[in-house]
Amino acid sequence: MFKKVLIANRGEIAVRIIRACRELGIHTVAVYSTADRNALHAQIADEAVCIGPAPSKDSYLNVRALISACEITGAEAIHPGFGFLSENPEFARMCEKCGIVFIGPRATSIEMLGDKAQAKESMKEAGVPVIMGSDGAIANVHAAHTLARDLGFPVLIKASAGGGGRGIRAVHNDDELEPMMKAAKQEALACFGNDQIYMEKFIENPKHIEIQILADNYGDVIWLGERDCSMQRRNQKVLEEAPSPASFMTDELRRKMGEAACRAARVCGYRNAGTIEFLVDKNGDFYFMEMNTRIQVEHPITEAVTGIDLVKQQLLIASGEHLSIKQEDVKLSGHSIECRINAENPLLDFRPSPGEIRSLFIPGGPGIRVDTAVYQGYEIPPQYDSMIAKLIVHGKDRAEAIAKMTWALSEFIVDGVATNVDFQLKLIRCQEFLDGNYDNGFLNRVDLLKDERSKS
């Protein structure tokens, strides 16, 4: 096992990784920007190194600074968390060249799966169902028009190097195609440095279901149940639950998706933790969407229903350990829900709300977990993602989990900045959610804040 690990991230995920390292007796090194000088992760790690000014490109995305921090502190490995450089193959490759263990998959796997068009071809080889669409990147507008007519509208234009809902445009007719392609390419270039795009058939009102896998260096792969991530706003996840509501998911469908996810991991020689995301239509047919080659924001709900610490597993796998968990050992117990608590104003189109947290009360009790890095007096910087906490509950069944989440949200108090706590409370109480009758277009069709807007 490693003696010292550097965490190349910030916020709640950095704190989460530090705690997992401590349980395994690993010394930790935090990195921080000047804007994060007083951040919790920088205060609780065994060592902390400033790696640059506030902008991400000069700090958390600064590969040279991160490698130098490893060399200065003697860290043997880097855990990238999620976001920033977590799915950057060049960073993983640079770590390898410098003799530093990258706690994640090999650079070649990240490269293969990061290119969505190439990933799709790999899935076909593995016999994993894929959505009909282009064979690789689209060459030009003429080719796009021809393919769109063959597939039938609506279609989706997607960034080949995309993720996080960026570089995606729905196209409903020929007239929309060229301007939507231009918009997708511009956003893809700005976000990922790669303007290649591909096309696929638009599946209307699907469920967004993802399968968590673990794979070691010796060819063993297991799947750990599913997460329902269909509650999204503008392609950004808002709330997740595990398992998917019984009104939708069956044991047979779960097994088929889990086995497909393991085939997907094997075909690209995958190792460490990963997530295969599927779209599932109203008939229960599922299609590969993408594979995330990192720990996910929503990983705690899988931990809750399986009892398996995913971050510890990442560290064990990266250090060369065999998977100690067999597929038959994986049992799902109860139900878990995660709400993402963001510093944003839902009444102002979810505008980010940085500033000082003047007072804070975090709920607790049996089955309640809060992953956060904020504290009373903490100044939320404007330069980074607006998520400030993840509220996770676990109950014996879905009804109990919903009840726990309802009162936990009611007790969550953040004063000084606007948050989406009340919005999440409305969401957890709406009938469609209570019935499990929602898909990934629900929040685009239903305005939960209509009454509040009319009052203001």
C-alpha cells in the first residue's frame, strides 16, 4: 500500500479521499489554489501545497504544478477525484512517465473511452447495445443531413470528447441541423479542446441508468448494482437514487445491464472504479451512452446499498491488490437517495451564489450522511463548481429513504448564500418522484417553481 498520496482536487471529494486514505494508514497531501487557502481539504490533510492562483487552468489543471508537488512531498500516487484532470489521458500518461501511480485506469483506456465515437465502436465489439448513429465523427454538414434523414428526426449532436452534458444539441428537423452543429462544435472546442462531433438517434424520454463497476489489474470485474440518475436539469444531474424504483427496474433487466457493463470494461482492458451509463427506453431496451473513467459524484449511494467503500477499493486496486470481493458477495440492501446541494438561486435560473456562509446546520441521525467541505465562516469562491454538499440518506426501502430525505432537507440550513435546498424539497415531495414515474426530461417539462416565481 502507498505511504503517501496526493489528492489533485478540492472540495468535498478531496475531503472524502483524505478520509479514505486515513482509514488505510496513508499519509495525504492536499493541493490548493490561492482562492482555497482556507479550504477544509487544505486544513485537514497531513501536508498542503499551493499550486497556483484561483483560475483552474493555473492551479487544479496545472499538470506541471501537480507533478512538482508530488516530487517535493514524495507522494507515490495521485488521486484525481472527479472533474479537473480525472479523465485526462495525458495527465495519466505524465504520471506514469514520472513514476507516479495514477489512481484510475490506464491512459489508453481513458483515451479510448473519452472519445465517445470510438467508445461506441468498442461497445459494439463487446456485444453491448448502442444507440444507432454515426460511425465515428461526422465529416461535414452534407454527411450530417444524409445520416439524420436515415436515422429519422429527432437526432442528437454530441461532442466526441464530451461529458457533463456539454456539447449536446437536440435537432428536430433539417433546418436546425447546421446551426445546432455549429453551436455544439463551438461548445465542445471551448470545454474540451476538441470540436469533433458525432450523431445518434434521439431516444425520447428515456431513463438514465448507470452501473458501477470495479476492475483489478488481473482481469477480474464486478458490478455493484445500478443508480438511477434520470432526475436531471439541462443534462446536469440533480438527484440520484439506488436502486432504480421498482416500478421501472426488474431483476432481469438489472442483471442484463450489469453483465453488459462488465463486458464493456473487459473490452477496453479497464482497471479501477468506473461507471457505464445507459439510456433505457419505455420498453426496457437499454443502450450504451458513455463510460466515466473516474469516481462519480453520486458514488455514496452505491456505497450505502452495498456496504462497499469505493474510494478505498480504488486505492487498493491501484496499489496492485486483487479484488477481494466476488460478484456473489455483492448484495443490495435497502434504498439510498442523494441530493446535490448547490450554492445557487433557483428563482434566478439557478444562478451561482458565491459568498460567505454565515451560519450552517447540517442534519444528522441514523441513515444520514453529508459529504461536504464547507463550514461556518467559509467563503465560497466564485471560480469553481457551485456544489457545496451531498446529502445522502439510506433506508430499509424507498419509502423510508424518501421520508428521511424529506426531514433531512427540512433541517439543512445554510445562511449567507442562496441554495437549492427548498427546490430539492419540492422535488422529493412531487407526486411523479414519489411514484418513481420520471425520466431524464422530467425537469425540462415540469416547472416546480412556477408558483414561487409568480409570487416574486
